[in-house]
Amino acid sequence: MGNNYTLTNHNIKIVRFKDGLDVVCNYFLFENDTDMVELDTPMMFEVRNTNLVMQHWLPLALMKTKSVTIKKEEVLCVIEPSDEFAEYYHDTVTKMNSFVNKKQTEEETKMMMEALYELEHIDESNIH
């Protein structure tokens, strides 16, 4: 986040864009610029069967910061999430940040990639 504004609100919100996309993020309103909002660590989410799936909305690995400033006019509505969902988002972002910040050895990275590959290619008929 930049230093040239005053925060008037900063908490976890679900933001629905006019195109129908929903993200959960830390939502910031700018006091001195009423046309813009900042979304910090925005995550897309969806429910698949009974599982909640969350993923980064932006390619954070390629960005200097974890936030994006957008025009308010792109937002259809801002929704207050349940306490449980807000806590899940916070925990997920905290875990992802600690993972990204941790220096992985080549062997750890290889083991993790193999585990992810196995999960992606698991035969669902073998799951009971």
C-alpha cells in the first residue's frame, strides 16, 4: 500500500465486480480519493462439492506488492463475510505468505511438486 492516503476502513470483505467475479480481500477505502479502492491480497474462491477452494486472483509472484487499486465503479457490491469465512481467508493468506517467504531447498520443492502432481492425478474411483 502507498503512503499518500488515510485509511477509513480496512477489513476483510467479499467484493463482487460488475462482471460477476467475487474475491475476498482486505478492502481499503481512500479518504482523499473517492473514486478508487484498494484490494489487498485478493483471493478468488468457489465451493466445489463440500470443499472451499481459494486461489490468488492476481499473479502475486510477479508483482511488487500484494495489492491492487481499482476504480470504485468496477465494484457492484461489497459484502460482509461470516466470521468463519473471514477467519478462513486470514488463515489461508497467513499460511500462503509464510510458505512463500520460507526459503525452500531444491529437495523440498521437488517433493512438494511430486505430491501436488499425485493429488492432481489421483484416481477418484479409489477414494472411499
